[in-house]
Amino acid sequence: MADVIPLLQARGLKRYFGGLKAVDHVDFSLNTGEIRAIIGPNGAGKTTFVSLLSGRTQPTSGTILFDGEDVSALPAYRRVERGIAYTFQITNIYKTMSAADNVRMAVQSRLKRVHGQKPNFEGETRAALDAVGLSDRADTIAGELAYGHQRLLEIAMGVALRPKLLILDEPTQGLSDLEIENFLTLVRRIARDATVLLIEHNMHVVMSLADRITVLARGQTLAEGTPAEIRDNAEVQAAYLGS
């Protein structure tokens, strides 16, 4: 049986800010179709790490391979073209535009690169809004949406890109309990077509969704394993989960 080639690999990844080692020699591998969670205490380097993967931040050193290609030096928009979509810890939407227009821009940015296919901007826009439960708010100005709905809108924009890899940074922040349960269903649906990598503090979400969990602490990998393995890991208990 042939070895599985990971969708994404990071080798010796480092990002230093002066004397601060935000990410310090991290090796990481993510398989196609996986739902992976990254957890760790505040200041562990989680957001810096996924910013490196998405191209929002350039590494001090190290290599990032995506779908067999070295993307280490590519800017974020080039990585989007190759199938990496990243939603921010803080909402990154166009607040003066309608929800539908926000998603439509994401659809257009993808379809303009597709040749030999008649674009269906409206159909794909509606489908992405439907996927996150915002179809009834399509005409609402994004800045007037509740914060939790703004987070869902950003996810809709990511879904509209049809990425190979969707990176979600604190996606349940600001969501109600009901919205969180709906989010779990949404991510499982997204994972049928895309690999999902999420940073998340809500351990119910992490343990419910993740196939595997990577724990970062002080910019380094502390542990990696299944939810059960991470829950029972003494080092993780001491550093993050608590006994």
C-alpha cells in the first residue's frame, strides 16, 4: 500500500520577533480529509503558526509544502489560489456591504480563475449563505449583523472559495450555545469536501470535531494525538487542560 502524502507539511518552521520565539522549530503534517484542532494556552503561538501556513506571516526559517508544492515564499493570495482559505480570529468582512455581497466577492475571486465554465455567481453565493444559515440575512449590511453572525459570514466567505484546506481561527468565539451546535454540523459538512484546521479554546468543540489534536506551548509542539490521547496526556493536563 502506497504511503499517504500529506496535504500540508511544515518542516522546521520558525517565526521569531526579536527575542520572542513565537513559533520555534515546529514540524507538522496534515492529511487530506482530516479535521485537526490546534490548542494551547494563550501565547502558545497558535495564531502565528496558522498565519505562517496561510502566508499572512513569512517564516524566519523552515519549509511549508502544500499539495506537493513548496509554498514557503508565496504570499497569502497565491496560497488562496492554490486552495488555502483562512478565516481570522477577528472578523475580516466588508462591514458596509451586504452579507450577500461579501460572499459574492469571494465567489467572484474564485470563478474568475476558472476557465471554460459559465460562472454562477448568484447560485454559489446563495449556497454558501445557506451552508452557514444566513440565507435570511443575505441583504443585511454586514456591520449590522450580530457578532456571531459576522463570524458565520466570514466562514461562508471561506466556504465560497471551495478550498482544499479551510483554516478557522477561534470560529466559535461570540456564538451562542445553539449556534455552536449548528457550527459542529456545519464543519462536519464542510469536511466532506475540504480538510479543516481550527484553532479553538472551546474543548467541547475540539473534542467533538477533531480527528487529531496538536497542542502548542511556548511556540513548540507539546503533544499530538487523538482526542482521547490528548485528554489523558499528563503534560497537556499540566500545561493547558488542568486536572
